[in-house]
Amino acid sequence: MNVTASNIAFNAVTISWEKGVYGEETEWEVGVVGYEANARTATSNSIVYFGLNEFTAYHMYVLAVCGDNEKSDTAYVSFVTLTQSNEAVVGDATITNGYIPSAQYFNTSLAEMIYTPEEIGKAGSITSIAFNSTTTNTKSRNIKIYLLHTAKSTFDANNDWVTVASSDLVYDGTTSFATGWNSFDLNAPFVYNGSDNLLIVVDDNSSSYASDKAFKGWYAADDNTLYQYSDDTNLDPTSALTANGTRTGFKPQLKLNFEAA
């Protein structure tokens, strides 16, 4: 029996499943694993399950009630509920002089940053991403942003770059960083699952430099960020890179906007 979770909200989910081989089932039990006493009964092969907690990982089950207290084999599905707020501010602003994600005093820069589910605190479709600048720069920068889920928690070496695909590109445009939040509207929403780490890659390939600008952020775990800035070498994150960068625990503060549930 194949079970799916859809229409995931902050307090509810639609659970659907296929009937068995013979298609004779008329009643099913649906519940949360570990809380079987609160299970609900369905008379069709779909149910909207309310009463869930926001931003919580759930493991739910479905089984057919066959009569005479007999029940079928159990099928399972896992998901993470959304939160009610559409915005998530990620991290602190205890450091105000970071060169990441865009080292504007140089012609080009590349930064790869790992954020954890605990830091993000939400799941759902990300529609924009913002970085918090401490100064204003009137010169335009060419920025590409890539988003993807990753199993990595740290960068293991100075050349441990993650190669991204063109399909991971969520923003490609120009901007002039101003003091405060600088927001980038994504080309299409990125569906963050709320359980994997999120890798954010910012490629500044402006081929020109501006005055020394900085971003707010905080020092997280060691080696969560890998970066390089240069006047001569423009690293392409879609290629398998071998050049050495620099690892650090600094991560820029983020503001993520999510689609309304």
C-alpha cells in the first residue's frame, strides 16, 4: 500500500493511499506512530488529519481494518509540518564585518554556506532570501545564488567545494547592496524539507571591485562555510573545483521568506 502526504500545513496534512490488491477494503485506521490511541477512522482512501503541531516531524501510518478485529499490514509516511509565520530570520548579527557572501572589495568571490534545520526553524517553499549589510554600495554586482539540500555538515578541506547543477540556480541578476536587508526574489520557489541541511552558494562574478563592504552574521560551528575571493580567478561552482579556498565558522545572517501555508 503506497501512502503519500500532501497539502502540508502548520497544523494539518492530507494523507492518501492506494487500496489493496483486491480493492475490497472499506475502512482504514490512520494515526501518528507512538500515539495509536489517538488514531482516526477513514471510510475512503484519503483523510485530512488536523491537530498537528507546527514545524514538527511526523511519522504516520495507515492500515486497513478487515473485520473480526483483523488488520492489514501497515504502511508509513513521514513529513514535516510548516510554521504559521511566513518569514524566518536565521542566525545572529553579533559580527558586523563579514566578507561573506559577497567580497565586494575584490572582482569575484564564491561562498558556500551550510545552514542546519535547527537554525532555519521552518519547512516549506522559499520565495526569497535576504542578507544583512552594514554599509551601502552604489556599484552594481553580478550575483548568482544556488540552493540545494545537502548531507554535508562541514567542509572537510580547503578544496571541499560542492559542485552545483544549473538546476540549483534560483537567482541570477544584478544588485547594489544597501545598508540593512538586501532581498533576492527567487526565480521559482525552493521547497525546503526542514530535515536536511541547506546549502546556499553565492557566486559574485562582477569582474570589478567596490569599496570595502561588510555583512552581519555570527560564528557557528567550525568549517560551516567555504569561500574564496580574488581579482584574477573566477571560480565556477558548476564545475568540479580543485582550487583552495578558506574555511570558517562565520555565516551571514539570513532572512528567508516562505509561501503562505
